[in-house]
Amino acid sequence: MTAGADSVDVREVGPRDGLQAEAPIAVRDRVRLIAALFDAGVRHVEACSFVSPKAVPSMAGAAEVVSALRPPADARVVALVPNLRGAELAGDAGVRELSVTISASPAYNEKNVRMSVDESVESIAAIAKLGMPVDAVVSCAFGSPYEGDIAVAAVAELGRRLLDVGAATLTLADTTGMATPRRVEEVLAATGTDVGLHLHETRGTGLVNAYAAWQAGVRRFDTSVGGLGGSPFAAGAAGNLATEDLVHLLDDLGVVTGIDLDRLLAASGLVASLVGHAVPSRVAGAGPRTRLAPA
Ligand code: ZN
């Protein structure tokens, strides 16, 4: 779906970002979850990552997940890849869109992917040459646990470089939940608003950051069903912005997402049962604001 002025493109990252932080669950259950998300109207999903199963056991079987999916004709299925080899595996499995992370924080980049930022830019250039659209996800764009605030000019410059070497789109990620509305506005003033935002609730600011970004003109957001997630490489990174919390807010604003909140809550219930614990989403816990208690 092309996001217009009164619509928002919600990229569901729960099957990847959400589940990677959990104990492994079966491929058929991951496929069931994605099917439930499609059923709720989700049309843009990061389904898996082609990483080493030794490094991230929960993401084993990525090719099996992709081949078992029956996406609606208008759905976009994205795989996260760490490098050229992962991108080739994803292409072989039938994936047609990729996301690749690079960090605005040099120290985080070294720890997360064991490459310098320049090496990561080169890697993304090589991946883009395969011909699949690549979304470059700039982690720690709103702050780094190692270096604090990254200069907004440096974030914007990295974004420009990534587009120059062939990335189709940019997403700015708040990997460790350091963004605030003030910081979001500062970063967007430097980067422009033709970016996706990947927000975390680590400090309880994910939804208010999304609102600030939406008001500034951002129309693409990454969210995770149930609010599951976090990086296995970043301590304290837990808690993506929950899809149902964002959809609940956008519904109230009259913004079109194509997602049915009740069916999304059913998918949220499914993911809670699959991971075996309650999910952090507030709307999953309390229900939509218009759902009244029985008399
Ligand atoms: Zn995340």
C-alpha cells in the first residue's frame, strides 16, 4: 500500500524482531502467526531473517517460513539479511524485498555486525546490486548506548550515503529506546520525513514518538504485534512499539492502515499463546477505548 496523506504504511516486524528475542517456536507456528496478521489486514511484513541459526536460533528455518507463506497478492514480504550471503539465500528462497541494518553508532555497528560503518555501507551497496529493493535500517539513529546522542547531521549524512549506494528506502531505528518527541523532531528536521521509523518502548516513549513523527509527516512505521521484541545483541532493548497500540491511535485519528484492530488483537492473542507469556502491548491488555465493560 502506498501511504498517502491520511494513510500509514505499517510494516509488521513481529515475526522477525518480536520472535527473535523469544525461545524458538516451530516454523508452522511462525507461518500461522503471519497468516493471522494477513487476515487482520497487514500487508507489509518482515517475516524472518537469513542469519546464522547459531547466532539467532529463533530465526532458524527462514527459507521454510518463506516457502510456506501464502501472502495476499497485494502483500509485501520482507526478509532481514545481515550480509550478501544472507541476501543471496533470501533471493533463492523467493524473497523479493530486503531490509539490512547499519548503525549510526560506530561502536554499536562493530558489536552488532562486527563491521565498521564504512564496511556496512559497502555491504549494503553489494546487496543492492542483486536488484531487490533494499530498506536500509539505521539503528541507534536517536541515540547510542555507547556514544549517547549521534549528531543529527551524521545520521542524515549516513542516510544520504545509503541512498547513493543503492538503498531504495531508509528506516530510522530507535534500537534501545532513547528517542523522545524532541529528539525525533530534531532528527527528522535533518533527514526529512520520507523515512520509516522503527520505535521501541524501552522507556515508554514509543507511541508518543510515533505521534510526534506522524504529525511531522512520517507515514511509515515498523511495529511488532503484541509489542514483543528487542535485539538479542542490545541489553535492555526489549519492547518494540506494539502494532495494536499504533493502530488503536491511528484509528482514532481517522488514519487508514488497512488493519482491523479486532482481528489484530486475535493475532496478538495467538502470539501470546505461542510464546507462552503475556505481551507488553497496552491495548492488548486493556482492549480498545470503545470496548465497554459488561453492565
Ligand atoms: Zn526493533
